[in-house]
Amino acid sequence: MKILVTGGTGYIGSHTIVDLLENGFEVVSVDNFHNSRPTTLDGIEAITGVRVKNYEVDLADRAATLAMFDKEKFDGAIHFAAYKLVGESVDKPLEYYRNNTNSLLNVIEGLRLQGSSNLVFSSSCSVYGNADELPVTEATPRKVAESPYALTKQMGEDMISDYCKAVPDFKAVLLRYFNPAGAHESGKIGEDPSNPATSLVPVITQTAAGKRGGMKVFGTDYNTRDGSCVRDYIHVQDLAHAHTLALRYVMGGKGTKNPSLFNLGIGEGLTVLEAINAFEKVSGTKLNYELGPRRAGDVIAVYADRSLATKELGWEPARGVEEIMRTAWAWELGS
Ligand code: UDP
């Protein structure tokens, strides 16, 4: 089974490629290295012994994308490629709308032109906005998106839903990620953005490693147990494996008419200050951080009810926050 992984050299994409290869899938990647590096392909090869072919194509470019689909025939696709920074999306909304929606349209069109009908889509817990109930289940209503990034994920889900209704044999799974963190246990791949990191865990490890002067906790006056935001941090290898399971699910005939929808989080909320504490404990270092103002676009608290993914996909995350911090720190020191 040949699978297209868009954003294959990105953080979650690369870990998912490893998981797919280890589970017997053949993989082709498309990545224009907008926020990743070609060297990630070396890391994947070091772990799996497989040199994955990558097409350096901008998926928002329809002609280039369809030309790539002319060269390869896929049994399905996992669509990761997207701009993903909440803060940046507030500053550059048009770029986010243009890139994230066009790339999805082009991937769906390419799949259909060659008669493929299996899609797994990277969505995000940010589609829930400031949810009325916690933990959020897949039935929790989506609220107003707090950022253009979040709106592009809501739009992506809706585009796929409409398409599934219109094309009855098209099958899709929407995966709502909570906060992916940590690195591969081999130490050979991890979060390696070419742009400066903005996600909490790499900001923590870079600060501890002296690669940045310090860091701020964004907001300490939220209505949470210590005033900082609550998130559900999920180890990237656990998250990656959920994609293999989702692909099997959709290839097994599920997800027609309405895309199947799964929350992928560990199911526990951690505040920013608790995450910092966990890091300090695991690494034995003292972090140089300040308490700062809120960041635009942040939701206050979100964590998952993941029971549906466990029931339907058989997904059981095996790693907790210590493993996240341990592998993220090992990756930081080794990279
Ligand atoms: N955060 C922070 N300082 C940083 C980076 C992030 O306090 O330098 C906080 C951020 O405000 C949010 C949480 O950490 O409450 C997770 O942020 P991240 O950007 O990792 O993921 P998001 O939940 O925004 O997708």
C-alpha cells in the first residue's frame, strides 16, 4: 500500500512516516521545507533503513501538485502540510487561509483524479475554541475559532465533510491533535522547525540549553489552577501511531458519507507552569523563565476525552509527560 504523506519532513509527519514504514506501508513524502529540513529524511533512514522519496512541491500550487499526482499512484494520503503557528496566523491571516485551504483542495483533487479515496486529515483541538465543557469529546460543539489558524482547521474539516457527502465512496478521518511534544526514542528525529520554535516544549528545551536567553509564561491570570493555560500534551510517537491506525480504519471502509472524527490527546490537562516543573524534574536543571502577559489567540484550557479513539481505533497512548520531557531534552542536547 503506497501512502502519500504531505508535510513528511515536518514534526508529526516524520514520526508518522517511521510508524507507517514499521507497519509495512510504502511511503512517498511531499514537503517544500517551508518549516522543516531535508536532513529529517536522513533521520528517518537511520531509524528504518528506508530512504523515503520526497517531492519538493508547494501543495498550494495546483498545477505542481497535480503534476506530482501524475507521477505516483497512491492508495491513500495523510495530509499534514500546513502553516501551524497560532500567533503567526493572527499576524498573517491571508497567508494562512491561502496556504491551508488551497493545499487541502489540491490534495483531495489529486487523490480523486487517480481514483484514490482514503484521506487522513490533521486537524487540531483548536477547532473547539474556548469549549463550554472539559474534557472535550468529539461531540463537544466547536466554538468560534480563536485564531486564523484554528479557523483554517475548522474550514478544512468542513471542506472534507462536504466532500464526503457529495462523493459517497470517499472516506476520511479527521484527527484532532492536542499538543504534540517530545521526540523519537532513537534521538534521530524530533521537532526541528527551520523557523524559530514557538511551541512550549521546544521553547523550554532551547531555553534550558542556552540557545535562547529566557522564556515567558504567556498569561498567569487565567481562570485555571495556577493562572497559566491548560493543555493536553501527547507524545509524538503515540500520536504518530494513531495515524497508522486511522489509515487502516479508513482503508477498512469506515469514514464514508461523514468523516470519522477522533480526539488525540492523553486525556489530562497540564498547566504551563506544571509543564515547566515536569521539565525541571526530568532534566535536573532550573529553567530561566519569566511570567509574562497573555498571547493573542490562546484558548484558556483544553484537554481531550480520548475514549472514542481508544474504542474505535484501538489507540492507547503509552507515554506520559516525563517521557515527553526526557525525549525532548535528549533531542535538544543531541541536535
Ligand atoms: N507558551 C508559553 N510560552 C512560550 C510558548 C508557549 O507560555 O514561549 C504557552 C502558550 O501560551 C500555551 C501553551 O504554552 O498556553 C502551549 O502553547 P503552544 O504554542 O505549544 O501550543 P498551542 O496550544 O498554542 O497550539
